[in-house]
Amino acid sequence: MSNNLPHICIDATCVVTDTKGASVYAVSLLMALQKLSLKAHFTVLMRTEAVNRMEVNNCNWEVEGVTIKSTHFWHLLTLPRILKKLQPDLLFVLGETPLAFVPVPYIITVHELPHIYRQSVGNANKSLHHDLSQRLTEILLPTTCRQATHLLAVSQSTGIDLEREFQISPQKVSVSYAGADIKFFQAESLTISSWFKSIPRPYLLTFATGDNREVPELVVRAFGECASQIPHHLVIAGSCSELQKSTLVETAVKLGCLEKLHFTGYVPDNDLPVLYCNADIYIEMSRYEGFGLQVCEAMATGTTVIATEVASLPEVVGDGGYLVRLGDTLTLADKLLFLLKNPTELQRLSKLAQQQAAKFSWDKCAKETWNIIDKVISKVGIL
């Protein structure tokens, strides 16, 4: 390690083996930061089982695998001991989590506020252990954020929530949006896999992955209101439970549109761009989103979106789609019919969607993030 370079330890233990949410943010940001050839030495801490998701191609970067049985035990007890051993100048944590006894200045990225998530989404179908863990996070996180040197929010909505809910000074919070990977902007040039060939066309797209923030039942209800007037199928992507699937099927049967529903099951990561791109409309009925990654990815492929007007989604959608009130299935059905019967408007929004998505990129996120890190380094007098 060069003695004249600041040493930054990055806690990337939010990266798990799936390809959603905070994992996408962490891996994409780290890869983009590496490309900047920054004047600093980085030690990245990752779960051993997820280390292979991080490709290191910079001599000033190294990745250490760590074993984590309890996330809270790791952050509250193990991480402080590791920091004393590594003696970094700064800690950068890539997801909101309680910390204690941190011996160095630290920055945290906040994707969403756990108590707002619980109030918006609830804890249905969650285990007692998960509920207790979330409650502990809710109790400890405000103090962790107040003691941080700086906070990064992935949207204006999240930043405002931080300032209001945790009484954080606006000067201590910076917004750096997440983004869509370049592969989504290049979706039209990607090869269609054999998996995709079974998808009926034309189709509308939504997700049902078991995440309680998603409300695919509303999409099915709205689709049922207009299915007889359009040639489209409704493709429901994701590994939803059999219970959720049976609920969706039951709703479709009542509305007479079951024959137009298509469940994909798990979607391979490499097939997501093509799946988005070939949909005429992507529908995101969500109760709460810290950023809205799936909306951004769909728009990057040039697909028009209709989303709920909650949290960060109006920021992400911009002029690239429509917003509806959560639960207003009649308005959702009306907007679907209007767009599908007015191809000129659908095409116009398609272009605007891709232009809007282009405002969010990992390269931009990395540059903004480094600017904050650099300011913190200067502020606390690190080298």
C-alpha cells in the first residue's frame, strides 16, 4: 500500500448472490469507481459467497471475503475489530445498516428508510427473526446516520426522508442516483435466447417476485378491465410463490382473462433487457421505492412505463411514462387502453423514456460518489 494514498475501506456486504436492489447498486458502483483510476487505496469487504461478483482490475483495489452469519453481529461487533486491524482512513458502507464503535470517519449510502418501508409495505409473511432484525435496525439506524460524516441518498425522496425522519442537516446529505446498466440501453442489439421464445406477443410486463412492496394483483385487475379490447397478454415475471400465483390466477379467472396471463418464473439476468425491450408497456405497481431500479431499467430499453406515484418513482419516471395513484385500477386500465390505441403517443413516450433513463448512469453515480468521498477526505484531514 502506498503511504501517500488515503486508504478507504468499503463495506460491500450488502452484496448477496441475487441480482436485485442493493446488490446491483454495490457491484455496479464499485466497477464504475474502479474505472476512474482514483488516487486512493481501496479494501472491499464482501461476503465470501459473493466475492466472484466483483471483478478487480485495478492494482489499488483488493477484495477480502468475510463470513457473515448475522448481519447485525457483523456490523456491530466484527466490523469494528476488522477496522482496527486494517486502520483505514475512511469507511464507506454501501447500504443502510446500524454501526457501533466505528474507529474511523464513515459515509453510508441510504437506499430506503426501514421504518417507512414497514409502514408502507408491512411485514406480512416475514419470520419473527426478520421482524426483530428490522425493529433493531429501526432503533439503531437514526443514531448511526447522525454520527456519520456524510450520507449518500439514492434519490431526492430518500434524502428528504432522511432529513425529516432522522433530523439530519441537509448539508450532511447528498443525492447520487443509481442507474441502469449499459446493456439495457443496448437491448435491441442483444441476441434473443431460447428462454424468451416462449413469451407470447404482444405483451405487457409486470413483476411478481414475492417482494411485499409489489402489488401485481392491481395489475391483473386493471388488465382484466381492458383485456377483451386489446390483443396483448400480461407477462408476470419473477419467482413468485405458489400462494401468490394462485391469488393472481384466481383474480384473472374472475375477470375472464386467465388465458392471457403468462408466468415466466425466474428470469435469467442476461434476459432481462430483452424482456423489458419487447414489452409494449412496463407496469410497476409498488408501495415504496427508494430509487426504482426496475423502472429505470425498463425505460433504458425504450419501453414506456406506468408506475405508482409513490416515493422516488416520480423522479425516475419523469416525462418517460405515466403515474397513477396506488390502488386506482380504473385509471391504470384507462391509461393502458389509451396508450395501446394511440401508437403515436406510445412511440413518443418510448423515446422520452430512454432519454429520461439516460440521466441515470453508474459512471455519473461513481463520479458524484467520489466527489463526496474526496470532500470528506479533505474535511477530516486525511493525507
